[in-house]
Amino acid sequence: MKKTILLFTALLALNSCQDIGGALFFAGDGTYEFTNENLETGYFVNETKIHRFETYSENDTIQGVYVGDFSQIENDTIIVYLHGNAPSMDNFWSTIGVLANLNEQHHYGVLMYDYRGYGKSTGTTLDAATMQADYNSVLNWLKDRGLTSDRMVVFANSLGSLPAGAAAAGNSPITVEKLVMEVPQSSADAMLQGATGLSLPSSMITSYNFDLGSDMANYSGDLLWMHGTSDDVAPIDNARTAMAEHQGTFYSEAVYEGAGHGLRWDIGNEEWSRVLLDFMRE
């Protein structure tokens, strides 16, 4: 009887949300203090190369940051970083510092943005469709400035696998040829069950859906998968099944025993950077 009451209460709570996004997306405010003061020692950037920008996704404003030389977007290789499920870009600024120092300082340009409702981006993230619209808006911003597919690397952390998967499968203004999946979420069912502790299909309470395995089956570019065996947010077995669907010509994986969802912190910046550079140089 108690289990029945708990199940009913959980369903009521989830159904009271506008969509599953209200329960699963951890959007919040952001300060956007993108300075060296908030970067790890040894991974500072030239602060004159930190550029805030905004673009528009449907009726909402998307806030982003680009670290690099604006005038060289048409020539540089750029990492498009799709961040995980935290209130804003602030939570991932230290990762951008590491990416901006791969190989050497500012060897690559790095772009990050907040999905709608995250940080200072307006609106509300509801599902994979709204995330895809935000991604397309930012990619069109880059395309207008001369970025081409042969100089782009899409890096998806956790929640970022939602727009990245669909983009890799063909829904991207710039074709994805190199994709990094770090501790990716694999399906709406897995996200729902992880957030609620209930073994329920997402279709019971929402139309929200995504399936990373199906996306990978339609992706022909290069893929790097990074994961830890002790990840309790994005279980490794779910991700492994999705990654196995990849049909591209080049695939690499870096799996770390005992590492959790905060993979970079668990394995260290040096190892994390080494794996990325090896992949990007392929």
C-alpha cells in the first residue's frame, strides 16, 4: 500500500510540471564571472579573448561565451561545448579553461552557451526539441562567421548529449564530423528513472523523448566516448549500449574504473586533456 501511495504521489508531482523539463532540468541563474580568478591555476586564458555574445532561439535569447579570436572564427578549429545539467555556464567555466589550453593556450577556439532558462538565457527548456532549437541558433551564429565542419568539434557533457545526438544524426546547420560524448545521458527513460527512482517508461507521463542509440546509428563521423564505471547519474551500461550503435568509421573510448560523473576531476586534467588531444588529432 505504501509503495502505491509513493508511486501515485510521484506521478502527481511529475504531471504537475509543464513537461518533464520542469522535473529534470536544473536551470537557474548565473553570474557569468568569466575571469582567470575563477579558473584553475595553470589553465588561465588571455582575458581579452573572452567574448560574451547572444543569439535568438525562436522567441528567446540565448547567452553564450566564446574564448578565442573573433576575427579568426573562419580559420580556427573550434570546440562547441554543450554543458551538463547545472544552473548555468558558471558551473563549467573551469572546463572551458582547460579546453582553451589544449596543446597550448588558445590553440583552439572554445564556445559555450546556456540553454533557454539556464543562466541568463530566457524562456524555459522543456524537451529535446527546445534544446535542439537552441543548438541550431548557436550553430547558425558560428556558420554566419565562417565556421565549417572540418574545423568543428562538438563536445557533449551529460545533458549536452541530447542536442549533440540529434545534431550528429543530421540535424545540425554545420555537419558534425567529430563528436565527444562525455558521461552521456542515453534516453528519456533512463533520465526519468534516475531522477525519480521509479522504474517507469517516460511515455507514461510525458511526450518528452530522446534515444541516443538511435542517433548514434545515424552518425557516420568520428566518435570519442568517455565514461567512468562508478557513474550513478548516467549509468555506464546505458551509455555503452547507445555508443555500440555508432556506425562511423572511427570510434574511440576511454573508460575509467571507479570514476564517477565528474570525470575530469576524477581522472585529472592531464589525462583528460591527453585523451581529447589524441582524438582531435586523428
